[in-house]
Amino acid sequence: MPPFNRQMATHPPNPLDPDSGGTGHGEAPRSERLSNWTRHGVILPALVLLLCLGVTRQLWQDARDSARQELQTRFDFRVRESNRRIEQRMLTYEQVLRGVAGLFAASSQVTRQEFHRYASTLRLKENYPGIQALGFSAQVPASEIARFVDAMRAEGFPDYQAWPAGSREWYGPVQYIEPFEGRNLRAFGFDMLTDPVRRAAMEQARDTGKAAVSGKVTLVQETDRDMQIGFLMYMPIYRDGASPDSADARRDSLSGWVYAAFRMTDLMNELQGDRPVELDVEVYDGNQMSDQSRMFDTLQESRAAVFSNPLTSIQRLEIAGHSWIVVNAALPGFAASADTGKAELILRGGISIALLLALLTWLLLDDRTRALRASEQAMRLALYDVLTGLPNRKLMMERLGQSIAAARRERGRVALMFIDLDRFKPVNDNYGHAIGDLLLKEVASRLQHSMRESDTAARLGGDEFVLLLPRAESNQGVAVVAHKVLQELNRPFLIAGHEFHISASIGVAFFPDDAVDEKILIRYADDAMYQAKHSGRGTIHFYRHPGKQA
């Protein structure tokens, strides 16, 4: 008997081809075979062929639709995963700023050395890749700016100045910045309040007491090499570690801002990591998608094709009080990875079966011997479940009998698991049988991945499955397989855009410990399964004879 998960497609000889083996009538001339075909009639075989080809076309189309739906489901998952990484990473960076704010709240005066030691402890490049700089910008009134600059120069920075030059009511120069090296030195002393985009985010953070993200900017750290779009995240620092409860009070007690500066391409590339590039990701600042608001594009040249791509998602993300529009579009390689093998298998198998049945019809009229051989081949199709591809009850009973016979000879043990899905009926009732069928196929796939090569998984019907373990040397080994099956079936199922949570009740019986023949073994495994279901579902129950101690 062939392995249950491999079905062989039959390619019958062509009765009209003199070199193909013909119809089994020896080396009859072509004219005689054509005469026989005409004499016995071609209308009925032709109708059978057309009917089977029509059914095959419909099944092929359904399989293609299913493959497209599965591709859409996988795309939706990847989009959720990609957007979630962005949101979670930005929340992590917000927590970093909260930690820095805590440093200022815990000290009456944070020195440059303390700020440097704290930033060094964070190990930004290793633990928080994507942050270009971590810094502190003081709020200084115009009456104090000269004294502030003199104090900075006294610290050992004789060229320090608050720039750009000009008179204004308030200044916000960068006082501390880490790492204090490389291109970050270009931002030292920069008054971020002079830039309207930065100022809007700084005032938002000041008035709300929460982190705020700026709009799209070009960081002053940028040079003429590898220029990137940037943005900043600000957290307000109030004097004496206060937490004012009104906007006016916050404005009165503000001493400055801790902030993180980001280069957008570095940040997004780090989020992508070493994963294959399957999606074109575009990020737009604010609420409009335009060249002026675009902050990042995985592939610049692909933008024109994004909006005509059927696998495209446009979603709005809220990042620390600021809106981003994130567009995800599947690249050609992603669509090419769709599992079209089933559709192609149905097409090839359907055409083969159509030709086989047409030939069988002709053979029934022409040659009983060849018709018998063809019918025997067709009987193979009756041994497997049409929906899941697993062995059906007939083949499972045959293999169970063979396993028990071998166990008797070798004094071995056989385990039989009855698996009944919990909470499957509501899926059929609420989402329809088409979704239910997809779920059953996924269950069958997970069973195949959970069992050993020597085991057999079968579907008895409905939501009932059986797992046959012909080599059950120990109860512990069987328990490991059962727990693995239960763990796989407890994981969420993502089917056609829906997430389902089901489980299973598993009953186990052993030969010869519990029963000495197939029928009793099946009944005891079924009884154990119902015991598992009655004990709360989602459990495993080993059969025990009444009165026998566990």
C-alpha cells in the first residue's frame, strides 16, 4: 500500500496513437483501431470527457481562488507584523526617553558626565539600533542665554554658541548629545525652537507632558553623503522633577527636553533586519501621501506600481501623538511564492482522470479486461479522504489490522488516538462550510507535522480524526506525541482573514494492554476521547478499564 500522503497520477495510453501501447489489442493497424472506436461509438466517451474536464476546470478555479485567498491571508499577516514592529519599536524608544527623564527627575542638576555615563550604560547602538542621537535641549530665556553660553564655554567648549544667531524670546539649544562624536557634533548648540516643525513637537510635549514625535525634517547631523529623511521624539523635563497638572503650569515649570533623533532609512532597514524583502514599505508623514510627505520607500522605483497592486495595504499609525501613513505592497517575489501547486495538481490530475474515465467508458464497450484493470486503478481513489488527502476509514482499518498483526508477531504495542475537535461546530455555523473545510485541511496538515514517519493520520468524517502509532514502546512516548498534537491544535488558526481558536479532545487506547482486536481498540479509544471531552475538553485521556487503578 503506498504512503497515505502520496497519490499517483495516471496517464493512460492514447488509443489513437499507434506508438503509445494502444488499447491492448496488440499491433492492430491504426485504421482498425479507428474503425473500432467509430463502431462502438464516440459520443458517450466524448460526453464523459467534456463533463470531467468541466468539473476539473471548476475545481482548478476553486483551488486557484483558495491559493489567492491564502496569499491574501499571508500578506495581511505580514502587513500586521511589519506595522506592529514599527509601533513596538517606537514604544521602546519612548521608554528610553522616559528613563532619561527619570534621570533628570532624580537629580537636581544632571551633569554632562552623568548624562554621558547614563547613555553609555544604555549601549544605544547595540540595544536600541535606529537612534542616531540621544540628547538634552535646555529651554533658556533671552535674558539668560549669554550666561548659559558662557557656562558651556567654561566647561571646555570655547567655540560653543546657540545657533542659528538672532534674538528671540526663548532659546532651545542642544546642551548634551550622545554619542558625542562624528556627525552628532554638528548638532551641538543647535536651537531646535528655531525650526517650526521641531518647535511644534516640542510645544506639544511641553503642554501634554507626554512624548511627541516631530514631522519630517532633515537632521542637522546630515552631510552631503548618504543623506536621509529624519524625525525626532521629545519628552519634556520639568524643574525639580515636578509633574504639573495643567498646560499653563507645565509651561511655567519647563526646564528643557530630552530627545532622540532618528534617520528614517537606518531605522526602517534595522526593522527589516535580514528578512527577505517581500514588501515595498512606504511611510508618509502626517495625513497626506505625496512626494513632499514621503519619509521612506523600500524601493524608490516601485512607487508608481504600488497603487495598482491588488496586494496593497494603506494604514494610519499613531506614533507618540503623531500620524504616519504606512503603505505596504507585495513585491513580485511575494506573489510568486503563492502555493499554486494544489491547483496545478488538480489540473493535471483532473485531466488525467478525465482521460482515464473517457478511456474507461470506451473500454467498457470494447474490452472487459482492460476495463477491469482501469476500475482497479480507480479504486485507489477511494482510499483517501477527498477534502484533506488523509487516509479514510477503509484504509485506516486496513493499516490498523496490519499493525496489530505485526505487534502480535513481534510482541509489540500499538496505540490508537481518537481526536475530536472542540468548538468546530460554531465555525461551520457562523462562517460557512467553505471556511470549515479550510480549517479541517489545516488541522490535517498540523497532524501530519506532529506525528512520526511510521504513524498514520486518518480522517473518519466530520471533525473526527485518528492517529495510529504502530510502534508504541512506551506510554511516555505516546504522551509526547499526543501533547504535541494538542499543542499544535491549540495554536490559533488564521483562515481567510479570520483567526480561530479551537482545541481537541484526545482519547488513547493501547493494544494489547486495553484491547486485543481492532474493533474493541477503536471503541476504547473512542470512549477515552469522550472521557477527555467530559473532563473539560482540550485534554488527553488514556483509557482505563472500569475499576482499574490509574
